[in-house]
Amino acid sequence: MIIFIGVLFSVVYLVVPVLLMLGLIVQSNPQKTGIESTPAITIIVIARDEEKNIADCMNALLNQDFPKQKIQILIIDDDSRDNTYNIASSIASENPLVRVIKNTRSTNWKSRKKEALHQALHQAAGEFLFLTDADCRPGKSWIKDTLAEFDNTTGLVAGFSPQQSTGSSIWNGFLFADSLSAAFASAATIGLKRGVTCTGRNLAIRTQAVKDIGGYQYLPDSVSGDDDFILFQITRHPNWNVRYSFHKSTHVPAFGPENFSEFLRQKKRHISAGRYFDPGRQAGYGIYHLTNFGLWFAALMSFWTNHFLIVPLLFKILVDWIGLRLFTKKLSLGMDIIHFLIWEFLFPVYHILAAPGAMRGKISWKEDR
């Protein structure tokens, strides 16, 4: 009976990576027929207490290989208590394409960040919105090569944003593997036209598509997950398709958590968006994690019962490796197997630690006040 349950969990679990690999394979190249060669774009950065990062981020945006007269950069200072606003304003004073807005208004939403995004949308003059974070460093071709992914039916293009830190190579490898796993789910489900997640650190949206779904005020009132929810809505809209950009020039590196405690707080915030997912997505996530935990539990039980119970877990790890290797190949990147195995082991651990508080506790974005 125990062996039967182990095999059953394996079969159910493996449906997910197989479907994800299919989602990567079926994606086609864009037609590149629906936009001007140089449309106007607006870059939006929501920043709070980012005095260490904001100047480097703004310089990366100002150095884009794109006509400057077509760029508008909106820096929304979200109630920073450090020198973020002054640094951003100093740079903006020398660059007319940059505008710094101080978000000091109280909000009717749970997160001030949603208020900041709402303000930015109403100030945006571009046909396309590019979203990134203050701790990100987009490459020079980010705008140009991301725009190449749009055709006349594309409402949103998501991209890869690997996290890194100043810590050890092992910690950086773990962060990279974790970024890969989330991006794998994003790219593959977008390929299946069932997008479930993306990251606001690297996101391009047609302004009209945002207006067609009613703007940010019509998204769930969640502290986290605005990027996921806007992906859901645009995917569902009959006028728009969504795409994922694999090109290395469109990757946007970001500074991530420096230790496991910070990582758990970040995961708790990200997972909290699941409270507002529709029942189908919640059920899908629930079944996936339940079977994953079941395989690890069966492997632990194999030491006291039947040694065969470890085989389904080993097979699952092999399939995960194949799926992520396929994804890294499309991204023109590599992945160290040791870092992958560390992430594989910690994946159920950090979900067990973060999920209960994420689904029931109080969540804030950078200590909402």
C-alpha cells in the first residue's frame, strides 16, 4: 500500500514538470509586425529606502540603447525614510526625461505600493510600460530587445530576473536556482496560455492592455502579487496575448536576500498573494506542494520501511533537473548541479516555514507604516 501511494504521488507530481516542459517547447517567435520601430515608453520604479541602489538603477535606465526622446522615467518614492528621494531628485534635475514623485498619500489599499503603481499609471505618457525595481540593473538593450517580443496582439512580456547577493557562492547559487524555478513556471505557463506568475522586476506591458483591464484598482487588494494579478487579467482578456522573453539581453539581475531569514520574509510576502488566487490556481498549487511533500516524506520513511520508496523522489529530482536544464538552455545560461540539489532540498523546507504565516498572518511590503 505504501509503495502504491509513493508511485501515485510520483505520477501526479510529474504531470507538472512535463506540462511545464511542453509550455517551453510550444512557444513560437513573435511576428514583430504590430508596433512602431520607436514607440514611446515609460519606465516605472517604485522605491522605498533605496539610497544604496537608486543611483545605479537610474544610471542603468538612462544608459539604455534607445532614443532618449522616446523615454520617460518615473521614480515613485514611496515614503522613504532615508536619502532616496534626494538622490533621485538630484539625478532628475540633470535629466529632463526623469520625473520623481513623492508618494505621501494615505491609501485605501493594504499596500502603499499599489497606490504608488496607481499613481504611476496615471502619470505615464508611454505606449508601453516597463517595470523594474530600484535594486535591479537592466542591461543597455533591455528596452529595445524586450520590445522586439511584442506583436500587434501582445499585451504583456515577462522576463527573467535572477536574484544575487554579496554572500557566498553557495548562497548565490541557491538564489539563482530558486529564481530559475519561479521563472520556469512563469515562462512555461505563459507558453501554455495559462500564465500563473511573473516578476515585477522585469515586466513590459502595453498601456492600453492595462487600461482594458481597468488598471491596478481592479486587481485584488493584496500586499503582494500585483505582477501576478495583472498577468492573470491580461491573459484572460480576449484582445491580448502574453509572452516570455528568453533573450539574455533582456535579463534583469536584482539584489536578493542576504541570508535565509530575509529570504523567508520575502517568500512569505510572495506566497501571501495566493490568498487571492482563484480556486483552480489554489488547488493546482496545493496538489503540487502536497505531492512534493509526500515524495520527500516517503523517501524518509524508506529508511524504516521499504527502501524502494526513495526511488520516486530520485526520479522526481531527475525530472526537475531536466526541466530546469531545458529552461537554462533557452535562457543561454548554465546551472551548477550542486546548487540545484541544495535548492531541491530546501524547497519543501522554506515552503513549510513560510506558507502558514503567508496564508494567515499579517504581511507588509518593507514595513508598511
